[in-house]
Amino acid sequence: MKQFDVRGMHCAACSARVEKAVNAVPGVESCAVSLLTNSMGVEGGNEKEIIAAVQKAGYDAHVKGAAQAPTENALQDTETPKMKKRLWWSLGFLAVLMYFSMGHMLGLPLPHHFHQHPAALALAQMLLAAIVMVINQRFFISGFQGILNRAPNMDTLVALGSGAAFVYSTAVLFRMVSSPENAPALVHDLYFESAAMILTLITVGKMLEARSKGKTTSALQSLMRLAPQTATRVKDGREETVPVEQVLPGDMLSVRPGEQIPVDGVIVEGHSAVNESALTGESIPVDKQPGDRVSAGTMNQEGYILFQAEKVGQDTALSAIIRMVEGAAATKAPIAKLADKVSGIFVPAVILIALITLAVWLLLGKEIGFALARGISVLVISCPCALGLATPVAIMVGSGVGARNGILFKTAVSLEETGKANIVVLDKTGTLTTGHPVVTDILPLNGETEESLLSLAAALEKKSEHPLARAILQEAERKSLSFPETDAFTALPGNGLEAQLMGETLFGGKLSFMEQKVKVPPAVKKQANELAQMGKTPLFFGKDSALIGLIAVADPLKEDSAAAVMEMQKMGLKVVMLTGDNEHTARAIGREAGVDEVIAGVLPEGKEKAVRAFKRQGKVLMVGDGINDAPALTAADMGIAIGAGTDVALDAADVVLMKSRLTDVSAAIRLSRKVLKNIKENLFWAFFYNVIGIPLAAGAFIALLGWEMNPMYGAAAMSLSSFFVVSNALRLNFVNIHDAKNDKKIKQPSSAPLIQWTMHLEGMMCGHCEATVKKALESVPGVREAVADHEKGTALISLHFEVPEAALIAAVEKEDYPVKGIEK
């Protein structure tokens, strides 16, 4: 997606106009304009043609710099200081104008000359109003440019309302001069104060809106401020301070305690503790040593480190995070479509309503002043900005809240849709579990102690590359055990190892391998089976002709996994574990985690099929971290990647969890639901305000309730409507996304029926046969349940997704039950 900066937009009608113009460019597939960040994302099309289309629509655009990291200057608010200056000057002249026009109502003295010559009073009011209009000329320039470009905007409504009041009042002034005897009565028909007040109040509203909008991008600005502007480069033993833009991959950089790390790289020298809370939200510093990676924007807290730059500029992790947050703001949420359509036609519709209002009151016999006041009120009370801001401000604040908590939503769609999930599918390894096997049980035999067994096992496994071997070595190192070097190390077929140690033969491996070497007592086999049922892998060890014990290794659950699963279930979500691991291990982990369903033994393509099958039952959220999860992440309605996972998984996902903490999945869902609720509140207010405000301003309630609106009150209401929407979105900053107290269960959709096949087979004679067939079929990945009937000679198979018939037939015929066929 190409990113552009857009200048000259003032309201939702402007962004809608830009979007419409760019979408009309040949080759453009999609366009999303953000009024908050003054940016635009475009898929397809030619850059020059896109910029030309924006300029033709009356705005300016240029391509964002791609070579460097995003900077805070991109969000620098240059308009608010100018607006503040305009506001103070406007308030000064408006105060004098209000004194002349309404001071007498409060009993304030007016110059004696004004009492004798009302036309002079009117002239003074006209001059003061004209000054305020010149000060706020931007409204008129932008508003009338919009008319000339056939793209009227909010400034057009303000300019027409204020301009109409001024022109009408000027006409009254000429009548006062031409008919001095009627001048005292005509004073009440002057609207100079309304013309000035409208402009001033709108400026006040714009000021409040700009300040609030600035707060919505505070999280993004904070991220941008993290990137250091300089780096200390080490070359030929000398240090030099250079701008970070000059750092190249391969450069050696030094960082002292208290300094921020300028780019991503790998430590070459030194030890330190690095505070990575800016990127991950984790407040505890992480110990770093040579070989460890460091990221731009993180803080070196303790020691001096020398590291080699790997990723610089826009390639750093910090820049990627900033682009994700910006990307979420620069895309459209589905819920915003209605508001965008309304914003596109809103201003012309309001102008038409104002003209109709004027005509209707004139036809009803009212004076021109009264009818004009109603028309002006319609113009100035209408607010397209509230409609246009309702969704993007909530998306921007929500994205910022997520980023502060280590949860990155790539698009507005992902932020809206994540909370609508009905089913959460979790990968096992690295998602539910730590992904790092550890020793859980040590059972010594034949006179060995736990320490001696672990020491001998570590000596044997030292030269092995297997992950389970590393677990045993780490446990021995943790207990500070010494383990000697072995000779003649051999990895044998059948999952076994063998080596010589001081004239003795050590061997170890799985039960099937061990039974070839020594006799394994039934009691030990039973213990091993019990460990396997608990999801652990028992490894047997022997010395010469004796079994010396077994060590169980397992990939343990993360500390927060069970709590995370419970949180998701309390939110009304069905939680499924999907893994390529064996059935025993998977079911043991599933029981420990408390998931609703376990599907084991599936390959990457099987995971994708399972996810597609679950999509028939509702919206599916897939959570994974490995390369083998990428197809399933892409197939799901929403994919969530654990931050510590592979780049492939991160690219395939819609949401990234920087902290690799499973409770962040429920936090992401919770945040999404809060944002969606906030958007609905904003849209309700925006529609409700205009639906009630426009008829009220037009005078629809005068006959019924006697309610009549002064144009000044309409301007005040307009100025506050956008402020209300933005302020409501800012409430999201106070949401504790890890607080599960107020979670509400969503209603699960009616489940789609499972795939059911009937297998016809021979040889079943009793209930034991039925149990054997059932077990064989349910061992096939994708089979949820099998019900065998020996009297009918059938097995009813319920499937999560379609599996190869050959796999089902092979599983049953392996148990010596011939298959006649499968009926679908």
C-alpha cells in the first residue's frame, strides 16, 4: 500500500472528497483517507495520477518518505498555534461587538451618539464584524474554494451562514441610512453579532477538537519520540556521534548506560539489562549478553555494550510498530462505511435544507429576517465532522492503547473484527506451552540417585542435537552437576543413543529402544505410561546391562495459559487446541489448559482445513507462532501471531502480540469490543445530533413547543459536537484491557453440522471390537468421534474436516477389520 501525506483537509466532507477522487483513478483498487493523521493509503494506481487527482479535487498530496523511519514531525500540529492566535484576536473584537449590540439589554451605557443615530451603531457593528471575518478568512477561502471545486465542506456551511448574516445585516444598514425614521425599529433586524459569533464559536470548537485529536495520536507520537536522533559509531577504535540516518547495516555502535539503542542489532561485546517496555509493554528489564538481539528505542540501563547494526531506518522493529499503528489509522473499519457515505453528500444536502427552510418560512408569511435566521441556524448547526470522526478517532485511540500494551492491530478491520470472534483456535507449541522442553520427573533405579542419574544422562546427551537432550543438559547445569566427556558417541536407529564412559557403556532412548538392551520391569513400564498419559515424554537410561532410571521431559504450559483459556471461555468463546503433536500429549495439555476441544496430529494443511471447518460455526480467531501456523492464520477470520514467533507468522497475522503472553489474546478481544462499542456510541451521537439539531434549527418545533434557535446557539452546538465525539473516544485511554470483571458472554451462533460419513466393515463380533475400531478411527487427525456398531457392521464417523479415505481405511484395516466401503 502506497502512503501519501494530504494537506488542506478540514472536515469529513474533505476526506470523503479526496477518497472519491482517488478511487476514480484508473488502476486504484482501494483508498483510505485519515483526517486524523492527514494521510492516505492507496492500493494500486500510478503515483503521479493519484497526486494529480487530489490536486484537482482542491487539495495537496505527496508521497511519504519511504527510506527513513517515521518521525514525530509527521504528526506535528502546526495549525493549533495559528488558530489560538486567531481566537484571541476574534474574542477581543467580538467582546466589543457584543457590548455595542447587546450591552443595552444588560443596562450597560452606550455612547450618546449611538442613541441619536442608530445607523452609526449599526455601522460600528458592521466594521467590528468585518474585522472578525477578516481574521477568520480561512473559513471563507476554504469554503468558497469547495464550492468552486464542486466539493462543499464544513467551511462552506460556516462561510455561507456567517456571510448570509453579514450580507443581510448590511442590507438592513442601507435601509436604516435611507430611512432614518425607521432606523430605531430596524436595529433589531441586525445580525452582525451572529456573523462574528458564528466564526468565533466554530474556532473555539476547532481548537478543542484539535487539542483532543492531538491526544488521540499521543501513543503514536510517544513511539516516534523513542527513536534516537543520533548514534555513537565505533570505527578503527574511535567513537564518533553521527545522525541515525547515516548508520548502515554492519556498523559497530556503542551504547552507554542510560542511553537509548538507536537501531536493531546483535551484541558483540558487553553485558547489560535492557528495558524493552516501550516495545513490549513488559516493565522488567531483560538481561543481554553477546549474541543477543537489541532493538531501536529500548533503553540500556546498566552496562556498556558494543553491537553490530542489522536493521536501520524503516526496517527496525520500532518503525514496523509505528507503521502498524499508522496503518490501522489509515484504513477504514467496516462500520464506518455508512458514515462515509453520509459525509459525502451531507454538505450539499444541508445547503438544500437551509434553502428549503428559508423558502417555507417566507411562504408562511414570516419576515425575511426571521426566515433567514432559521436558514442560517440550519447551516451552522449541521456537523459533518462528528460523523466523519466517529470511527477514526476511536480506531486511533484503540490502536494506541493496544500499542502501549504490546498488542498491535495491523488494520482498522482487525481492530473491529477481533472482538466479534466466536471460536478461538490455539496452536500448542509456543502458544499454549513455552516451546522449550524441561525436565519434569527424575526416577532413579538400581542404586542410582537423582543427581547421579541426571549426571550420566547429561554426559550421554551432551553430543546430541535433539531438543529433549538440551532439556536434560539445562537441568544438569541448573543443579550445577558435572558430567564427564564420553567416547564413541553414536545415535542409533529406533530413537536411541549410545556412548562409552570410563569403560562402561551408556545408552538411552525410548521404551522400544531400551527393551532391545535390557529388561524393563512392568512397574517401570506402568510409570512410563502414566507419565505419557500426562503429556510427558519418558526417556530411559541404562548402563552396561542394567536399567538405571528414566527421566520425563515435557513442554510445559505457560504460566498464564490456563487463566487465559478460562478468561476466553468466560467471554463466551469456544477454545480449541490444534496441534501436530500426538494424541496422548495433546489431550494431556488440553486437559491441563482447560480447552473445550483438542485436535491432534494435524499437519499445516490439516490446520488450515480445520480452521475453515470451524468457520462454518462462527467467526474464528487463530493464534499461533510458527511457520507451520501461517496457512491457518491466513485462513482464519482473524489471525493473531505471538510476538516471539517467526517473521512468516507475523506477516500472515492480523494482530501481533509483542509479549508472547496468552492473556493478551483476551485483552485484544476485550479492547476490540470496547472500541466497537465506543464507535457505536459516537455514530449514535453524530446521527442523533444532526437528526434532532437540523429540524430544531429549521424551526420545526416552534409551533409545537415554542422552541426557536438563535444562529449563535447553533454555532455553539456545532462547535461542541465534534469535541464530544473526540472526548468520548479518549475515554478508551482509561480502559484496563486486562480487567476481566465486566466481560460479557457473547451469544454463540448455531453450530454448523459436522461432516458425517458411514464406514461399512467386516469382522466386528462384540463390544471389544467396537472399542478397537472407535479408537483406531479417532486416532486419525480430523476425526472428532466414531461410533461403531458390530450388529450393523458400520462405523458412524464425525469429522471436523474432510480427511483422505485411505487414512481411515488404513487405520481400521491395521486392526484386521476389512473395509467394504465409505458412504458419504
